[in-house]
Amino acid sequence: MTILLPFSAIAQKSLDTTGYLYGLGVSTNKEIYKGYNRRTIPLPIIGYKGEKLKVFGPFISYQVSQFSDFNFLIQVAPRFQGFDDSDSDIFVGMKDRKFSMDVGAAFSYEANEWKINISSMFDVLNRSNGVELVTALSHTFRFGPIFVEPRLTLSYLDSNHVDYYYGVDKEEVNESRSEFIGSSALNTGFGLSISTPILFNGFTQLNIQRTWFSDEITDSPLVEDHSNINIRLLYTRKF
């Protein structure tokens, strides 16, 4: 799953003051695993928006440096992936694949409401020891107080990540699962964010992301779909 911070950079500019935030979000993700229909995660938010530090619940970014339209950030974000044997019959007899946290850096360029973002995130909890590299191109259209941001993404996942979340070890082979050793993969995605500060005296964002997975992932005996959709709705307001 591509790691994205909750609010687009252009939309954040409409929140023109710093301070503490609170709110609630929900994320629902159509899984590509066999027999695992949907993962829904509530996201309670206590946050802070400063000139350099931004905290939106478990999503954290800090601006290390800025030069003209260029920014360099460090980031922390949860990785809502994994499974246990209660999630689907295909996982029975397999070791759990666990939720993790990613830490990394991002470089962005923003001008004329276009934005290019390049990020590198790694598994800091050593679940998969994996790395994800993401390149995203987006453009923000403003319709009065409403921000609409389409986004194209390329996501590279290294072999450690793919093998952990989609691989099958020799000890896990049965009549439904053959051995599968994961290799690096390149996924593509298209997203759309709609944001506004006019509802209920707060800030609301709807984000929809569709990801198409490469053969290095969909060839896994654990996988049945070639793409999925993630929907995230967030609402925050200032204290």
C-alpha cells in the first residue's frame, strides 16, 4: 500500500494557522488476498500543524529544509498490511504477517499547483525489512473552497517486502498453497482527493486510490485480484 500523508500540500495551505487538531477518520481497503474481502480501520486523530512539524494521528512529517519550491521531509507512517489465519482460509497454517511502521524521507517540488513527490520508506519495526519507493505526480484544482487533486503514482516494493506479505515458505505449503518466493515489484496507481474547510467548522478530505499490482505480486498463490481500491475519509478541526 502506497504511503500517503492525509492532506495534500495545497489543501494544507488553506489551514493558514498553526495549532492543535482533533478529529476522526476511517480507511477501508479492498484486499487482493483470496477470501479476504475488506480491511476497515478507524483513525482517531489528535494532531498538530506547525511551520515544520505536522502530526495527523499516526502520520508525522517534519520539514528538514526548504529552498524555493523544493522541500525535503522526514516521515513516519503506519503500514496497514498483513494477516493472520482468521482473516481467510487461505492463511490457515501460515505465520502471521504483521502491521508495521515505516520511516523515511521525501523530496518534493511544487509550483503552479503541480507537485512531484519522491519518497523512500523502510520498515522500522523489522517485520519485513522491506523498502518502498514512491514517485507521485499531482495537480490541485481549486473551485472556491473545494480542492480537487488527481494523482498518478509509481510504487516500487523490494523483494523483502513482497516476500513477507505475499510469499509462501516451504513450511507453509499445502494443497492450496505452493511455495512462492517474492521478488521486487512495480505497482501503478491513480488517486483522487477532494478537500474542503467549509463543513462543520473543520477540514474534511475524501481520498480514493486505485492500485494495479504487478505480476510479481499477483502470481502469488495467496492473491486473487490484480487491483484494489482504498477509500479514506478524514475530518479534523482545531482546538
